[in-house]
Amino acid sequence: MGRYDILERMIECGIVAVIRTDSPEDLLDVTKALYDGGVISLEITMTVPLALEYLPKVKKALGKEAIVGMGTVLDPETARMAILAGADFIVSPVLKKEIINLCHRYDKIAVPGAYTPTEILTAWEEGADVVKLFPADTLGPKYIRAIHGPMPYIRISPTGGVSLENVGEFIKAGACFVGVGGNLVDKKVIAEKKFEILTARAKNYIEEIKRARF
């Protein structure tokens, strides 16, 4: 499946779970719980110990319908290692043209980070498939609507500060999908091994996104 087909499925889902765990052993349980709740797009961050080693294990455990990417990627070398490990998409908190070029060389989705209107437009012109608005909590949904005034064609994904209470507003403001970390992937819940709570939360996010779209 090419990157455009995968991107279409990510947009349809409406949410990417941003996963930061202290132990790589938790990744399989966490990703399965989220996937069972309907969140098919899963971003394993490079801050997770042994992230590159566990990414292919997650993909194998969940099956071909899951979309698994690597986040917190800061250079093209790491992007290449992640892609060779099986990453479907690469997310970075910053804008680096080299990462975008590397992703497209392998027909993978590139989601660089940007903040200002100039950075957002630059990321898009450099070939970003989606621009990650980060950190979104300091800007809010209205910022996306404002950006889309002069630049309605740019696909924007807010990350940072997206919660169950405001996810619908971000979608209504024009986000193609949202990135949700700690508000969904709660470290306390993971430590207590209450993975069923993650599944329930995932379902709640999916429902809120559906409501916002219709």
C-alpha cells in the first residue's frame, strides 16, 4: 500500500496515538488496546527505549490493517532506520527538508513540525504530506481556522494539548487528524496495567471525531 492510500486511512480515522512509554515491553499491550478501541494509527516515539527494535514487533502483532509510524525523529538517518524497521510514517517536531526527502524516497508519509504561518507554508512547499502543528495547546483550534483562511489547502495535524474535551473543536476547525499523547496514553494507567481503560478512551475519541465531522 502506497503512502497516499495510507494517508487516506489516517485521515479517515482522524487520530494518531502518540505513544511514550518508559518500558518497551508495554508497547505491545498499549498498541493493542488502542487498536482495539479503533485508533489504527499509532506513533511510537523515539524516546521509548528500544523503539526501533519493537516497532516491527508491534506491526507483526497487530496485523496489516494497523498503521504504525515513528515519532520524535530529528534527522534523516533515524528516519531511514525507522522506515527499514517498517514505519509507515515519520513524524518530527521540527522541519527538516532532508527528512521529507528521505521519506518520499521510500514512499512513506512525512509529517514535519511547524508553528508559525511561514514555517507551515515552508513545510508544505517542501513536500510535507501533513504539517504537524506543535505545540497546539498554546494556539488552539482557532489558529488552524485562521491559517486555513489564506492557505486552505494545507493539511494540518495539531499535536500537544489535544484532549477529549477539545478534539471535536480541532476537527471542526479543519484538522485532517489530531495527534494525542498523554491525554489518551496515560502513563499511570499503563503502570497499573489497566489497558482496558485505554481501549475505552480510544473509543471515546473516535466517537467525538465522528460527531465533529457530521
